[in-house]
Amino acid sequence: MIIFRSPRFNKDFFDLPLEIQKKVDKQLLFLVSDIRHPSLRAKKYDEAGKVWQARVDDHYRFYFQVEGDTYIILRVKPHTD
């Protein structure tokens, strides 16, 4: 699988603290190797828009779509309950 970072994701990413950026990078590596990796807890977020959500840590999530062999990473932002 291939990762494509959208411009919006890149803006979100570079606005994050360095510690969180490192966690995001680690989770994206897990995504490429196995979408079912336990620490991701990946799930469909918006069925109509084909958007998935996955965990960075307790406080951040990233959002993505699957297009063929590419994960299009859309956003990373704080998680609210």
C-alpha cells in the first residue's frame, strides 16, 4: 500500500507538536503494514464518504480513504468524545 498525504493533512501535521508528529508517523507505518493493527483501531467513520478513522493516541485521530492500493490521508486532529 502507498500513503498519499493530502495538503490539508500536511497543514494539520506540521501544526502538531513534534512528539505527536512522531506518533503519527509510527501509526502510518502500521497502517501500511496492516490496517488491522491493534493500536490503530481503524474503523469506518463515514460510510457515505468512504472515510476511515484511526487512532494516533488517546487524544488524536487521523482520517483517511482507501483508493485502490493507496491510503489518502485526509486529516489529523484532536479527538473529542
